[in-house]
Amino acid sequence: MTLRPVVALAIVMAIWPSDRLAAQDSQFGIRGLGTPGKWESVRARSAGGAFAPFDAFSPLMDASLADVRRMSASVTSGTSWRSIDAVSGAQTSLRGTRFPALVISGPLTGRISIGGGFTTYLDRSFGIITQDTIDLRGVPQPVTDEVTSDGAVTDLRLAAAVRIHRRLAVGAGFHLLTGSSRVIATRSFADSANYKTSTSRDEVAYEGQGASLSALVDLHADLRIAGWFRSDSKLRADVRGRTTEENDLPLTYGAGVLWRPGGQAILAGTVSWRNWASTGPGAGPNAHDTFNWSLGAELGSASSPIRFGVRGGRLAFGVGTTPTEVGYSAGLGRQFSGGRGRLDLGIERLERKGTGLTERVWTFLLGLTVRP
Amino acid sequence: MRRLALGFLLVAAACTEEATAPGDCPNFCPGGQIVVQDSIFTTIIERDSAFRGYVQVYQADAMTAADLPDVQSRALVVLSTMITRVAPKTGDTATVPIAVDSSRLRLKMVRRNRATTNLWLKLYALPTTTDSTASFASLDSYFGATPIDSVSIDDLLSRPLITDTATLRLWGDTIQTDSAGHVLQTADSAKVLTLFFDFDTLQAPFVVADSGRLGLGIRVTADSLASAAFATTESGSDAPSLLWFYHYTIPDTVSATPDSVAQASQLRTPKFDSFVFDPPIPALDDNLAVGGVPSARSLVRVAFPAFLRDSFDIVRATVILVPAVAALGLPADSFTVLARPIQTDLGAKSPLSLGSGGSVVVRPGSTDTVRIELTNLVRSWALDTTIATAFFLGQQPEATSFTEIRFYSSRAPAFRPALHLTYVKRFPFGEP
């Protein structure tokens, strides 16, 4: 197989419309700023996200770009099947396919690597149907409302990493938060002969900036630790050129450890925090600070490893008590073309629980990495 | 690997979405709400006026004959001229006179009060000079004469259907006939009656000096509340018609045989048809008149609020009109009031637009408030600021009878026209 089609595919993914970039929808994000994306490649996500700080193709940390010794590109896609159990007893099944991350990186000099790409910062795709009866002109009138939003806040990243010492690499990145969501609100009336359906359409544009710093330290040949910090400006939402909302974005910080107990085994774990509760009036009391953790392992040869992991933590948005998330994942990878390409497959099971709602998600992940 | 790459592409292409779920509100719904507001705008209709003369009585699709306690109405028809001579031989310029033997009149009764009993239709001879200047009074004496023919509609309708093949071949449909030879064909569940009258030359004389022109008046009587409407020339193929049956002699100049006689017939449709009634319709006043003869229309202008264009989506619009007097018209003969958009506001001569308007059926004698749904029209005003925010109120069909309704105008503060709007406020997008 020549690499040209694969490169072409990567380019197609790179220019795919932004409304398909969302990582993973959740009903918990509807009353908040959205559903935060997972800044992980398929490799990292198949291992519960534990490898994300150490994986150059996970857009979580910039310092890991220092490990990229050849020009490379990686794209992630995921197809999710989501079931929602409301406390009212209603159950709904949803599905969606997304391209949550693309990373392109390569060495600039022997010590410096640069990279960039996009990932989902906040997913804003959802659709809600509600039914009610209102009194119109003295007559009870059944109505059906449908509010849909299709889009995301996308994180465009330009990053560089420097290997200062053979045991220390540091990275920094500039993040441009952009994107939009097409929003439609429709009210239809049971008496369609007299009442016309009302439809409002608009496009909400998002804008913000951010910066990130990170470091990778090799304490030992088999033990590596990572730390990262990120700060973002306010996220501005504009409708028709008018700013409708401005929200602070959280500080993000975390740490991870990676251990190679043998030639064919890698273990990793991460913890991270984000102070979403301070994001401002837009999110209101529904925003919560989050702490997330993950543990994962990669077994087998580097050319065809098997991965599995577990993750847990809290969700940023939800009414009442802070919703929680537990996930289990597994996957495998396969190198081809003499290591110039790698295909990663993964499957993830998430369960999110909050006041009045339980969400269960199966996600099939597919990732492609090429080194032309 | 090719298969893997293909699989990847298939997954990429399979972006099937199902992202809409029943909302568990308010906890898992967007912060904003779709808000409906309902208001009656009592002062935005202004500068409304009535104008008369759009469709003249002789331009109408139908002509009304009625015998009511308050109104008398009579239909009239003047038939076109008939040939008086024919050229019996092709290529021969010599002509011979025709001799009319008889004639058959066809009248189509398109509307009648079906609750009326003992409905009679009577035909009278009218001067062939009758035209649009004729009035009820000027023709009254002719309707006082002996009718040239009359027929009981109830009697005809009670007769058995004649369905034999010979009849079907001759008439094209089943018929009913009475002892006097009148023929009736019915259509649309007997709502529409086609009547045929056979006249001899005494009843319908063929006057060469008048070029065969013939004037006929139509009057209806009944036990009570007699009324009927007949199709006119403007209605197309349903127009009244008279079939003249005649013969002429073909001179034989070659052989020794006697001159032969040829039979022929020719159809004539009206040159003029109309109706006259008494008393005449009152002159226009401050109110918004709709209908009558000649037809009246009312131009209603709306000062459309700018805020409705910017921030709201109109889901229902109803114009509210209060009758100033009970609608004048034929009993049990409801009529339609149309609200039609205009292309541009040129006052009385504003051209009508093909855009959608609204309509409502009004019952004569009613003083109930009239409501006309104008949702599509008002929505178009909200979307396009170049559209004239005005509409004409008119009758459908126009000038076919003396039926008329008058609504209070904006000059009557307590009863002025109003616009009842139901509208949805723009959804607050961009807010969580």
C-alpha cells in the first residue's frame, strides 16, 4: 500500500467541516458551556487516557512533541452509540460520528520539534425535543419544540517542544479557540392549519485564546513523569456579530507517570484538574470543578500492542450534585509499511451519572498515524 | 492494508447522526425557551377606504333573479344578432332568406335557494335595445306583461329521469322533462340546473329588422324567498344560448325538379347579460364596503410594527372586522370575503398581487365579527420590507348579486379593524 492515499486521507480529515470535530456529546453539557473534549489519540484513549501526556499525538501536552523524530500526522475518529436514561423513565438512543483530533508534528532542529492540529475543546452538538400544551387565544394548544445545536468550540494548537536535557523536555503551545455551532429552534403546533411552524436559525461563533506549558522528565530509563498547565482566556460567543456571552475558561493542570516494567509492557497513570466552577455566569451553578484520573497499560510489541485502561472522575456540568464518569477501554494497534504507518483501534465504554440522568456510551475508535 | 484503508474511509463516510432526544427539562435543556406571545393590535390598521366600480354588473360571472321582501332582482339577456340570409351553394354569391321555425334557449342555473318551495322561473320579452343603462324601473313594465314561457323547477325536478339510449344520444345525458316540453339536466348533486326552453316563433319571434336580436328577462317566484343565479357570458361555456332552427330554399336552376329545402340551425350567445334590482345599494360611507354592484372593495393599510420584523416570528395572523350592519344578501346564500395582497399601494387602483391572502365565508343577515386568517401574508410582510403592508377586502365572486357587507373602519374607534397576531420571540441563541 502506498502512503499517498493515506496522506490524502489525513488531509481530508484536516479540512473536514468543523461541526464534525466534536469529541463526544453529552446531555450533561447542554446546560453548561458544552461537553469538554478528550484531548487524546486513539492510542491514549484505548488505555483510559493514561498515555495522553506521553503521547505526541494526543493534543494534551506539548512537551511530548519532543519525542517526534520524523514528520508525522495522526487523526482520530470515533463513532458513539449513546443511551440516555432519564429519571422520568424515558430512554433514548443516540449515535454520532466525530473526528475529535488531528495532530501534525515534526522536528525543526535536533532539539526542537513543532506541531499543531486541532481538537475539540467543547462540544456543542445536541438536539432536544419537548412537548407541552399552552393556552393560545383561549384554546389549549399542543406544541412541540425542537432545539438543535450542531457544532463545537475547536482548539487550534500551535506548539513547540525543546529537549533541554536528555532527561528533560519542555513544551509550550498557543491555542486559538474557534468554531461555531449552527443552532435551530423550532416550535410546531398541533393545529398546523392555523398556526405556522416557527423556526429560528442562527450561527453562534466562538472565540478565545489559550496557552499551555508542559514538561517531561525521565527520572529513570523506565520511569517518566509529566506535568502540564494550561490557561485560557474568556470564551466569547457571538451571534450576528454581537457578543451574547462571555465566560471564563478553566485553568487546567495535571500530572502523569509512565513506567516500563519490561520490554513489552508500559503502565501509565494520570490525574488532572480543571476549575470549571469559576467559568462565570453562563454556566452558573451547574458548573463544577473536575478531577479526573486514569490508569492504563500497553502490552506487547511496539508494532502490535494491546491496550486497556480505566478512567474516572467528575464532569464539568450538571444540575445538582457533580456528575461522575467511569470508563473502561481497550484497543490494539498495528504498524504497517515498515513503521511508516500505524492503525489504532479501540473501544470505550463510559457511564455518566448525575442528578436525574444516566448516560451510557459505547465508542468505537479508529486512529491513523502516518510518517511519510 | 488496502482493505483497512477502505474501512477507514467507510467509517469516515458513515457520519450518520441521531443527536435529538426528548428533553428532560429544565435540567437537561438549553437555558432559553421558545416564548409565544399573543396580542391584538387595535391601532395598526389605518388609512382604510372603500371604493366601488371594480366589476360592473354586466361583467359578472352570474346574474341574479330574486323575489324577496326587501329586494327584487331580475336577470336580463340580449342575444347576438342572427343571420337573415344564407348562400345556399358553395361558391355562389347569391343568397336566399332563411325562415326560422323555432328556437331553443339554454339557461344554466348555478345557484338557487334550495329551501325555497314552488320555485318558478318566468321568461319575458325585453326590448332588444336593452343595455347597461337599463334600470329596474325602466324594465319593470316588461316584467309586468305576460311571460313568454314559465317553468316550475320543483315540478321538473320531481319528474322521472329519462335514461333511454335515444335520449342519451340526443342530449348527452339523462334528462327530466315536463308536460310543456321543458328539459332539465342536473349536475353536481342537482346544485346546478341546465334548463332548455323550446320556443315557437310567437314566443321568440325572429325579426329580420332586428337582425334576429332577441331580448329576454328572467324572473323567479316562489312561495317565499325566491332567488336564483344564472351563468353569464363571463362564465364561459355555461353562458346562456339560443339555438335558432331555420330552413331555406335552394333554388334549382339546372334540373326540372322543384326547389329543395334545407334545414339548419345556428347558436347565438348573449351580446349583453346583466341584472337589475331594487332598491339600489346605498352609497359608500365611512365604513368598509365589500361586494355589491358594481363591486366594492376596501383597501386596508397596516402600519406594520418594526419590532415584529426584527425579533419575532409570526405564527398566526388574523384580521378582525366588525360588521357595521347586517350583511345584505340572498337568504341561505353565504358569500366569501377575500383579503388579497396588493403589489403596490396606489390607492383604489392598487394592483392585486398573486400572493396568498385569506378568506372567510359570511352568512347574509349576520352581524358576527368576521375573522380572516392572514398568516402567510403577514409573515411575508415581516420577511420582506419592500412589500406593501396593505390588502384589499373583496367579494368572491364579485358583482354576481347585490350581496354586500360593510365593516367598521378605523374611523370608528370602538369597532375599528384589528390585527390579532401570535408570534414567537427569537430564541436566545448563544446563551447556555
